[in-house]
Amino acid sequence: MKDHYLNIVSSVERLHRLFLDVVRVELDLLRVYDINNVQALVLYHLGKAHLTVSELTNRGYYLGSNVSYNLKKMIERGYIEQTVSAHDRRVNVVKLTAKGLEFTKKFDAALNRQVALLTGQDVAFAEVEQSTDLLRRVETFWSSLLIRR
């Protein structure tokens, strides 16, 4: 069991790195050169929501080491708009601009192509669903370990 457990961890790390590489290729195909792969995922997950920076981070939409830097770059490049919350002036709220929304539409189409290709590789929906369920249970387990500390 221990070997399989450690294999899950290694696989998740490898999959994440590979997916970021795939996103980089998709950005090149879309001729989007002003954001990186991590920023593309943040934009996609943000979607039409209006979130605080902490909500963005807590929901796991942010994948990377420096939230402030990446948000600053996406704001500078016109993908995200940042405003002060009407309820708490200490809190900043971010949302996609028209440019950000247009990007997410194109990126969503790219993800749909990937899903179609994956399905063509004889990967069944049930297998993906089971894998997702397993990874969520491991996530819950890890979260429970952190709460105990």
C-alpha cells in the first residue's frame, strides 16, 4: 500500500507539470504570448466570478508561488480588473475583463478538444470519474492530517 500511496503522490506531481506544459502548448497554438500557463489556469478558473484574492487562493484556483505577481501581470495585460470591495475597503475583488472572457472562451475550446482526444484514446468516463473520486478522497485525507496539527 505504501508504494502505491507514494506513486499517487509522484503521479499527481508529474501530471501537474505535464498539464502545465500542455497549457503552454495551447497558449502557443492560440498565439497568446502575454500570459503564462499558470496565469491561463487562473483566468479560466476565475471565469465570470468576482472573487477576492484570498478566495481565489483558497478555492485552489491559483497554482503557483506568487499570487500578487501573477495578478499584477494579468491586470497590466488587460485580462483582469481589480476593484476595492464595497463592503470592506481592505479587500480587493478581481474579475475578468472582456479580454479575459474572450481568452477563457478560446481556452475552453482547447480543453474540449483535449477531452475529445482523451476519449478517443479509449479512456472511459467511468475511469476518469473513479480517478477523480480517489484523488478527492486523498485530498480530504491530507486536509484532515493538516487540521489535526
